[in-house]
Amino acid sequence: MRISVSSDMDAPVAQALVTELRTRGHDVITHGALSPGDDPQWAVCSEKAARDIQAGTADQAVVCCWTGTGASIAANKVPGVRAALCTDAYTADGARRWNDANVLALSLRLTSEPLLTEILDAWFAGEPSQDATDRENVARVNGPQA
């Protein structure tokens, strides 16, 4: 799977994220502080990662900033993106299951490396629900399709 990753800081957990994704066999595209010469502002790099999904050059994305909130807001501005700020494995599983989230937002402040592993395990194990109500809700947040 191709995964776009952005971070506004070259923090240890952001580096661990890239390493862990590659260890799991994913092709990683980096933005922001993880890509020398890129604009590291959270609003800029998070949008770039989300646009990779919109363009079809990435299947999913992980966006990071100090709290994860700004990164998730910036990513959610891109049509077709459903970013979820996840601070634990249960939330990551639910985001994939009930929201069919395609962008994982993480806090660089709150996410330790062991917690990162748990969140990624849940994220990648989670399958989008096929329940009609869940699909209807996802369609509603996606908005009208052109």
C-alpha cells in the first residue's frame, strides 16, 4: 500500500512512524519536516498528504502535528478525505470501521512508540463496515459527488 506521511516536526515518533510503515511493507511518500526542502507548516504538509489520496498517488495517509488536531483539520479540507485523530487503538479501529477513515492523524506530543504500534495495528486490521447505516453516514460526509 502507498501511504503518504506528513509531519510539521522531525520528531522521533514521526521517524518511527516512517520506519514502522516501511517495515510493514508499505511504500511511503513523505512531506513536511520529513522531506528536506518541503514546507513543514502543518496546514501545508497535511494538505499535501491528503491531496496524494485525492490524486490517487496514495491509498491512505498519516498526518502529524503537535496535537494532531491541526493536521486532521487541514487534511479534512480535501474532498474525499476522511481524517480521524486517533490517540488509542480503539479509536483507530472505530475510525476505520465506522467512518471508513483514509487518513490517520496523530499527536506528536501524546503518541509514544509503543502506542504508535498499537494504533497502527488497529488501523490496518480495521475494515470498513458494510452496514447500510454506516455506509450512508460515510456517503453523507463525502458530500455530493461530481
